[in-house]
Amino acid sequence: MVAAQPRERNSRRAALAISPLVSAACAARRSDSYLRLPVSAVNGLPPSVFGRYIEYMLRKLDVGSTWTFSRIAGLAGLGFAILIASTNAFLVPAGLPHTGAETNDVVQFFTTQQNTVGLASALAPIAWVLATLFGAGAVSVLWRSDLEQGTAWSLVGFAGVIMQNITFTGVMATRLALASTTPQDSSTIAGLWALHNALFIFNGTFLALAMTGLSISGRRAGLIRRWHSGIGLLAAALQFGSAVLSPLAIDDPGTVGLLGLVGWLIWVVWIVAYGITLIRPTSVPIQAIPNNRRTGPVESFRSDHRQADLPDGQRRHPAQQRVEPPESAQA
């Protein structure tokens, strides 16, 4: 009992030191009179109640709840979709050649639209950063549900986002190289354009991975609706089919190129809907995990291992955290 007195005095001093800050924060919230407690009333609270009061006050003031990572990721997803849509909106009217275009058309575009290609290349790094933030934010919301269900679909989706960033880096690099090539180097232009087409079509594989992983994980967690998951899987099938049929798409786009285009348009709609879902405050908390399922196999093994050395009659329940001191310490 004597040894506990200094600890109690230290807790008392900490409460006295923090109380002016608490009173100042409470005074800032003039509309809530029940938060404006006098200093004497706060000083009279025990340390345990005092800490809960601070937590309650911060929750009422919405401290740190405005810019959660999921909302930042949702805004990044919207920004990514707007950026790629607007980039294609001025590249296509400018005459960007389609897959399988003739070499003369390629030379004509990349020698006369160098500024347009340069602007699109300057915006590309911003789009990759936004896509990475979107994927990481989706994983941060869905990972707990994946662990509970013993899956990793959100990681599959995030891997697809990262790989599509890497692949499209190659696409933009070949476009810059084409814009820097002179018209006389027709053989070089033909080789770079063939590489561009291959990278562009194979990029559908990773778009399909991103939509498949995040659609399945989001649906199983209850984050997105059935229609949202459905269009994601549909677009993934179209993109993957276009990537598998890449030799046909390069030689004669036709129907195969149309599959990739429809899949890409659905991909834009899908990511916009996903971004809005992450922004909404109601989308952050996933369905609560029941208490009887929170202790996984690893924790059960650890608790059994800690109790293996205890004599019979002294084994504790795994949820019991406090260890009683020996009788000599209590005296």
C-alpha cells in the first residue's frame, strides 16, 4: 500500500496538468454547454473517468474524423477516373491512332501533336499516384473482412492496380519516344508502335485483376452493392478476353478492340462508384465481427501455450488480462 501512493500522486499531477487544456477545448464548443465543465469539476474526476471524458469530448468535436484515409482514397479514385477520362477526351479528338493503325497515321500524329503527347505524359504520374492511393485505401477498409473470411481478394485487387501502373508507364514511355522520333525513322516508329500496342492490350490483364479482387472483396464485406460488383466482374471479363486475344487485336482490332473499349468504359464507371462509396461516412465501418470469432487460431494457440505451465485450478480464461499479484506483494 505504501508503494502505491507515489503512483497515485503522479496520476493526480497528470490530471491537474491536462485539465486547463481540456477546459480550453471545451470552451471552444460554445453550443454544447454540458462540455463546458469548470476546472474544479474536472480535477475532481478519477484518472480512469478523466481519460474517458477526454475521449468522449474529442469524439463529439469530430477530431480527426473529416479526413480519414478511406475518404482520401475515395477522392483519389474520383480524381484518377476524371484524369484518365479527360486525358483521352483530348487525345482521341486530336487524332491518337487506334490499335493496328497504319504507320503513316502514326507518324502523322506523333510528329504534329508533340505538345499534346507531352501534356498527357505530364499528367500520367499524377494519375498513378491517385490510383495507388485508391487501391491502398480500399485494402485498408476491406482487409479486416478478408482476414476474418480467410481470403486476400483485396490484395489481389491492389496488385492489379500496381501492375497496371507499371504497364501503363511503358505505354506512356513509348508515346514519348514516338513523339521524339523523326519522320525519316519509319522503321523505328513501326517498332515502337508495335510495342505500344502490345503493352496497351496486355494492360487489360491487370485492370481485370484490380476489378476482380476489389469487386469480390467489397461484395463479401458488404461495402459495395451487387450491381457494382457485377459490372466490375463484367468489365474484368471483357478486359481479360481482350488481353488473351491480343494477337487478333493487334493485327485487326475489329470486335476484339470493341471488347476492350467497352471494358475500359465500364472500368471508369466502376472506379467512380467505388470512390463515392469510400467517401461516404457510412462506408467506413464494415460489418462488426462477432466476439466469439475475434480470437483466431494464433491467439488461441498463444493463450493455450501460456496456460500450459500453470497448475490445475489456476488456468485463466483467454479474455482475462489482469494477473493477480502474489500474496506477499499484496501485504
